[in-house]
Amino acid sequence: MKKVTMYTGDPCSFCEAAKALLKSKNVEIEELDIWKDPAKAKEMLQRTNGARTIPQIFVGDHYIGGNDKLQEANRTGELDKILNS
């Protein structure tokens, strides 16, 4: 299974929902808190072409987007394909 990187902050209910979904699939998450580490915030902006909302989620090098896109990918079955490809 591919590594998942998630740019987060605290408190963030959308981050918690995304983490809960990924944990339900036994996915290990590398969580990067952009509020505690300004360098990670800059990195997130570069990797997402300027997205400023959290969470921002990557599966390997595949950019998912935020929690809404993650949940949508899960509903359509696309998330499992991405995780296992």
C-alpha cells in the first residue's frame, strides 16, 4: 500500500474525518501540521499549486485534494485503486 501524506492543522474536523477514513482502511498516515511548521505550509502550497485549505492529501505522488475529494474517491471505489496501485 502506498504512503499517504496529509497536511493538517489542529483543530480541524475535516482533517479528523479524513484520518478516520484512512485509518479504517489501515493506511499509515504521515501527518504534517502546517500551523506548527511554516516550512510545511510552504511545501503544501507548492505541491498543491496554491491550495490553502486543510487537509491536503497525497497518496504516494498522487494528489487527492481535500477531505471532500477523499470521501468522493472512497464512495466511487477510486481510493482503493489508488492505494493499491
